[in-house]
Amino acid sequence: MKKNQPAGRLSPAKKGGRLARLVKTRPQSRLKRGGLLAAAALLLLAAVLVVWQVLTPAPVVLPEVTRDYNQAILGSATATEAQALAWARSNKASQTFRSWISLYWQLGESYGVNPVLAYAQAGLETNFGHFGGVLDVSYYNPCGLKTAAGGDDDDAAAHQRFASWEDGIRAQFEHLALYAGQTGFPLANPVDPRHYAYLAGSARTVGLVAETWASDPDYAEKWTYLIDRLEVTPG
């Protein structure tokens, strides 16, 4: 101890050395803590990604489109109601459109018409229940059927206004069944306003019906695409 230096006190040299060590250690401690925090953040992110992958279903990859223009109008359902609902949801269909499913499958069985074809056609005609064209929901017309008098495609008055969705959907099935030559058709008291006897058996396939149902030259292509996508959608 130097002369005149109080006992218990550090010399200026020792104080400087201790301060230097503290200054040197603190950045290292901060770096170490920062590294641990970064590592913890990465582990948390990895855990979140693992949970997300487990909870998120893998995207459904559908097979390539197969259009069947010769598909028969008459026949049993080629897809289930569960498939129809999944298909409707995948196309962001309205609640109204989704609510028709059970009725389509019931009437399809009753008339002997494949409900998949009719429901897909309704998707095409109504923009999946959002309409936006010549007709709106107040017509209760899911397939663009015209009145007995008929008229221009762009004239709303030329299209039939039904009393309910059941009547409109029933008329669609009656018209399809008539085209396909179903036994017992034409009916004596149809809901279908254009239930002409000369149409009976004149169009038994999707492709042939498409040629007479609408003036759109791509109607068959659009309709068969929707049918195919519905049939391959998992239920």
C-alpha cells in the first residue's frame, strides 16, 4: 500500500482495470442474451410452422378435366350431396344455391334424371346463386327457362317467373326429362312452361341438350366442365 492511501480503497490503477473488465464483459453479456433470444424466436417460429402444417389440410389436387358430351341425361346420381356441397363451396356459391342440394337430389331420383347434371347447369345459369345477369332471385328460375311465348335472351320478361324454388327446379327437371325421352313424358300438367310434345326424346345427352337450351356456342363446354369438376370433388 502506498503511503497516505486509506485502507480498503482501490488504487486508481486497480479501479481502471476493474472498470475496463466491466465495460468489456457487458457487451459480451448483451450479445449472449441477444443470441439466446434469437434462438428462442427461431424455435418458436419452427413450432408454429409445424403446428400450421399439421392443422392445415393439404390442397386437393383434382384430376384433369374430362368433358363427356355424350353423358346421358337420364340415370342415377354420379356424385353425392356431400360432393355437391363441397363443390358449391369451392366455387363460393351463395347460401341460396347451397340450400338447393337436397331438393335437386330428391327430384333427380323422382324424375330419373341425374341431379349432378341439373345442379351443375344451375351453377352455370345462376352464377352459383349470385345471378347478376338478366334474371334475379325473385324469378325463382334456376335454369333460364322462358315463358311459353318465349322471346329474346336479354329480355327478362321472356323468362318464366315461378312461385317458389321448388317449382323452378321441378320445371328444370321436367324439361330435361322431356328432352331425354323419359317414360310417361310429356306430362299432362307440367310446371315446365315449355313442355312441348315435339321435344320428347329429341336430346338425350348433355351435348345435344346444350345445343338447344341456350344460344351460347360454348354452353356445352362450360356445362360439361362444371359437371366434371363436381363429379371429381371429394365429398
